Amino acid sequence: MLTLITFTFNAAANFALGLGVAYYIGAQEFGTYALAVAAGSVLQTLFFEWLRLSTNRFYGEKQAGEDPGILSTLNRGTGTIAIVLSVVALGLYFGGARLGAILLVVAMAPLIAISNGLFDYRAALARAEFRNRRYAALVIFKNLAAIALMLGSALYWCRADAVLFGLCLSSLAAVAISSRFFQEKVPAGAAPRKDLIRQFMVYSAPLIIANLIFLANMFLARSGVALQHGIAESGRYSLALDIGLKLVATIGSGLDIVLFQLAVRAESTEGKAAAHAQLARNIVVLLAVIVPACLGIWLALPSFEAVFVGASYRGAFSEYMTLLLPGLFAFALIQYAINPLFQIAQKTQPVVLSALVSLGVTAGVLFLTPGSDGAHGAISTSAGFIAGLLVMLVLAWRVTPIAVPWGEIGKVLIAALAMVAAVLPLRGRAPGVVELIEIAVAGGAVYGAMAFILNVGTLRQQVMGRLRPAHP
């Protein structure tokens, strides 16, 4: 229950922040804000992602007891990188960030990378140890601080740099609280080790390169729209991309932080076969959530846009989101369904090929085909992610084959199609709050009922087991 509450609150806060910031600062400033966040994500992936990935794969209560040097090595790496990037960020910002949007993006990116990198590392430690309360406190505090600081800055100053400082401060405040009250105890004499750093680097380097390429993919589309159609149009495109990406990333990462750790624990206690069985179950769970979520957001787009999206973004938001959703669905499968297969097998090199194909397709569509607005960027982004998914599926089949639960996947698709058939007549009749509620309630009820009837992922046994009174 606590995990569900945390996930729901995190998703709601991310939507509120994305839409609220865009509404208050306008398309021009939001375009600058989105570019700075994208650049910060690139730096975070480059400098901090190896720590998060290594924590997820190699750290846990059992592993920490067997090798105390793991935590010391992770802590030392995090601290060193944060100090170096802090100096760079301060120098860039105070040395000329006021001279224009591009310099602001360059100056704020290191600070965004530090704050989000430290937060993700602390969150990964909590999840690796299955400390649900610690993880919930970290996420909820960070989002409450972000709502206050980011929306407050957007409302009062209406400037991208003020909102970006609010973003950074909210993450750093959560890290400070976590470090103060939930500090992991490092055994005496447990020194950082170079051999562990090498192990972490070898494992994570291909994943980092692939993630950097995927981030470059999205940054390329934003920048291409800005160069060809103006930064305001890039802001409109970026709002659709950011909200859609938050949707799939929040759902996918919310599931992944639990499901991947279950696979890691199964491997450490029962062996590879148990880990592969868990990975197969994980795919079903992910699809059972992400498929209706993506279809649901498409069904609700007219009402969602009418209720939540600022007037200067309307029309464009719905069009661009519709074009982005197939690609974002493919991106979710790559990151949270296929990548874990390579991570458990510790054969992460092939993922780079998929990312390169994705980037090449996006660049080709963006610069070799005509376009007049942000739809151009949306089509190129979706095409790239779908191409990347196809390559990943082929590589996974050849390198890390598992017993794919096709029957369960078929049940998910049948339930999702039933949901669409039931809800589609409601779509677009009178966009607004009432229609949005009708679509959410009807879609959830139909999909839930069909999933129960078809027994997706043994849902029926789990529900009946909880309802059945316990015998003394």
C-alpha cells in the first residue's frame, strides 16, 4: 500500500509540476527550461548513472554484509563527482549565465545533474535494501518541496532560471533529510576499492552510453524544432514530450525499482533460473500497467488538454502527444522490460547498438523530411524509439532468451482493447472535467474487470486470497 501511495503521489506531482511551470512561465521560457533540464539529464547520466545502476545491481543487505567495501566505494564516487560538478556549475553561472538562454542552459545543467544524481542515488540505496518507508519519505518530501519551490518561483518570477533553482533545491533538500535521518552505516575499515570501481564501470558503461544516446535523441528533436521552427514552438513540443515522458517514466521506474530488485534478489538466493522466471513475470506486470496507461492518456487527451493545459499550448499539445505516444511506449519497453534482461545477464554491450539505430532514425526523419511545426519533432522521436525497440527485441532473443509469457501478454491486449471499445464513444463529446472523470472511471472499471476475468498475472487468485478470511 505504501508503494502504491508513493507511486500515485509521485505521478500526480510530476504532472502538476510540468503543467504548472509551463502555464506560469510561458512557451518561450519553458523552451529554455526544457532545454536546461534535458542538458542536465545528459550530464547526470554521464557522471552519476553508473552509481545508480551499480547500486541497483550489486548493492543490498546481503551483498553489503558480504562485502562492506561496496557502500564505501559508491559513497566516495558520489561525493567526488558532486564536488567537481559543483565548482563547474557555480563558475559557469556566475561567469555569464545572464547573457542569454544558451548560457543559462550551459550553466544550470551541472547543478541539475548534481541535485538529481544525488537524489537518485539515495533513492536507489533505499530501494536496494527494500526500505519502503525511507524511499516513500524521500520521494514525498522531494515532491512537496518541488511543488512549493518550482511553482512558487514560476508564479512570482516567471523565469526559467528561478524555476531551475527550485528544481535543484528540492532534490538537495530531500538528500539532506535522507542523509541526516537515514544514513547507512559503513563498517569500520571498509575502504573504497579500485577493483569495485572497475567492475561497476564495465557493467554500467554500455547502459550509460545507450542512455546518453537516447537522451541525445530527445535533445536533438527539441533542438531541431527550435532551430527550424523557433524556441516557442520547441516549448510547445517540449511540454507534450515532457508530460508523455513523465507518464511512462514514472510508471516504468515506479515498477522497475521493485521488480528489478526482486530479480536481483532471486538471482542471489535461488540462481539464474529463478531470476529469469522473475523477469518473465516482470514483463507481464509492466505491460499490464503501461498498455492501459498509454491508451488511457490517448482516450483522455481532449478533456485533459481542456482542463489542464494552458491556452497557448492547446491543440498542439493533443496533436504532438498523439504522435509521441507510440514512441514513448516503445521507450518504456526498452528501458523497463528489455534492458533488465541484459542487466541480469551482465551482457550490457548490445544495448548501445539499439540506441545508435534509434538516434540515426530520429536524425534522418528530423532533418531529411519536411515539417512546419512541433509535429515534425514528435514524428521523428517516435520513429527513432520504435526502431530502437525492434533492434532490442532481436538482440534480446539472440543474447538473453527467456520464456516469454505470450499467453499473459495476449490477455493484457484483450483487456486493453475491451477498455478502448467501451470508452471510445465517450471521447471528445464535451471535453472537460466531467468527461475526464467518466473516461477514467469507465476505462479503469472495464480494464480491471477484464483483467480479473482473464486472470492476468494470476490477478484473480491474488484478489481472492486477500478477500478470503484467514483461518485461525
